[in-house]
Amino acid sequence: MTVRLRWLGPLAALPLLALLAYAFRTDPRAIPSPLVGRPAAAFVLTSFDGQPLDLATFRGRVVVLNFWASWCVPACYDEAPVLESAWQASRDRGLVVLGVAIQDRAEASQGFIQRFHLSFPNAPDPGGKVSIDYGVYGVPETFVIDRRGTIRAKHVGALTADALRATVEPLLAELPG
Amino acid sequence: MTAADLGPLGRPARAARLVLLGAAWCLLVAGPAPASAGVSTAAPVPAPVAVSEETVTRVASRLRCVVCQNLSVADSPSEMARQMRDLIREQLAAGRTPAEVAQYFTDRYGEWVLLVPPARGFNLVLWALPCLGLVGGLGAVLIAARRWSRRPSLPEATDPVPVPADRERIRVELERFRD
């Protein structure tokens, strides 16, 4: 009996240890988006230039949908030039970069756009509707939507040129339709 | 466990009954929790009517504020939470049920957004673990208590009957004392 009981404690602790080992290896803040692989939610915003910005009009192109804010330092400041140069380099091959400024003041957002000479369409998100519809937690977050309108990737945090290229290139190579 | 280890016959049975009782109590406690956890039990809100702030708060308090640490959408003062409350109000006013609103957020943020995750699949660990711990602990205490109570007690103190050697020693000591 004594021998058996001596083993009981460690044996009972094993599943608990396994559970803890599993749980502590996961990052509680890294939440996988359930939206990857699903159709991108439609939206129509009005850009800072006053132009309508309708996601549906970009069907057939690879869309990089970037949520940002002017107060998002330094991540948004780091990735703004990356986004602009990707847009400049690949727009002829069917790449579109769309910026959505969330939880920001319009003047501050416009200052940000001027500071980085962003030439891709940018729009504010009044009421945060689009950002909530995309399950956005914070800024920056970037969704990559393929030519068929399916969300193929979500990136949280500042994008690097390499990471963006690795995600976008295979999608650009896909045929539209 | 040998036959000699089994104290009075009633003990193991009583121990088992107590463990069962603990388990039953656990079920009782955990049972209603998932029911109250599902927003689906809430009464559906009829189509376009004025939405009470209480309903908004009730839905919002079950959702995790996505930009906070351990705060509900109802409790958070953040801009994002305010926008989420506005959206909840809007959707309720459009005739959606609280369950549908919760589902809207779950579809976008995953089950993570629910402060009370539904009791199914891997989540069951959350409900089962405390109960298993309680039942296990109760069992351990019972076993330990039984072992302690069985520990060989010291021989009962009776009127000392000195053995002849002691008697002789006492006599010698007393004589020395008298001298």
C-alpha cells in the first residue's frame, strides 16, 4: 500500500504538468485569427481625399489591408515606408495597399500620411466598424486578401519588407478568378 | 492493501461515500455554470425596439475587451470598448439577439473574446479540473486520516507493576538514601 501510494502523487501530477507545459508554451496574447481562409468582409469607407474606398472594387487584385494609427509608435512608423515601397513596386502586378486609420484623429492621421508621403489609399474608420469587423486588436495589423477576395494571412505588428514579400509574392503569382 | 490494514469494516465504505458526495457537490456547482454562461439562455430581444442599457451591458460584460488585460467590454474605458458597446447597441436595435451579437464577435475574435468560454471540448478541462482536484484532495485527506488513526498507539498506561529487577534496584536506591 505504501509503495502504491508513493507513486500516486507523481502520477496524479503528470497530467497537470503536461497541461501546464502545454499552456506555458503558448503565448496568451497571440490569438490566431479565425478570419484567415474566410472571405474578406466588404466595406465602403471614404478616404482622406474624399474618395469612396470600396473593397469590392479591388476584386482580382491582391489587397494588403493595413490598420494603423498615428499614435502607434514605433511599429506603424517602421512599416509605413515598407508598405509604400511595396505598393510602388508591385502595383503594376496587381497589388493594392489600403490603409485604415483606426482610433485616430483625422488631422493626426493626415500628418502621418504626409510624413511618409503615402500614395496608396487611406481612410479613417469612423466608429471602428471595419476594424471590429476584421477582429482587429490593436495597431498595426495587416490582412492579406487574395485575388478571389479570401483572407489569406494576418500579420500582427510591424511588417518587414521580407515578411510582406514572402506573403504577397505567391498570391500575386496566382491567377485571378 | 492487506486485510490487516483495513480498519473497522465501515470505514472504506464511508470514505467512498464521502468522495462520491464531493463529486456530486462538484456537479451541482459546475452544472448550472455553463447554462448561465451561454448568452443563448438570455431572452431574445424583439425586432427594432429601444435597447436598454442593461441589455447592452449584459452582452458587453460577457465579452473581453480586446485592447485590455482582463477587462470586459462593459468595464473598459478604452475607445475600442466604447466602439464595441456602440456596435452591440446597434446590432441589438437591429433585432439581433444577444446570442447572435456574441456570435458576431466570436466569429471575428475567436472564443478568446468570450469571458466565460462554453463548456465543451478542451474547455471542459477548465470546469473539470477544480472538481477533480477537490475530489482527489478529499480522497487524499481521507486516506491520510485513516492511516494516522491506525498508527500503533503507545501501550496503555496501566498501574506499573515493577519487574523483579526494578524492585531490587528500588530497594538498593532507597537503602542508599537512608544511609
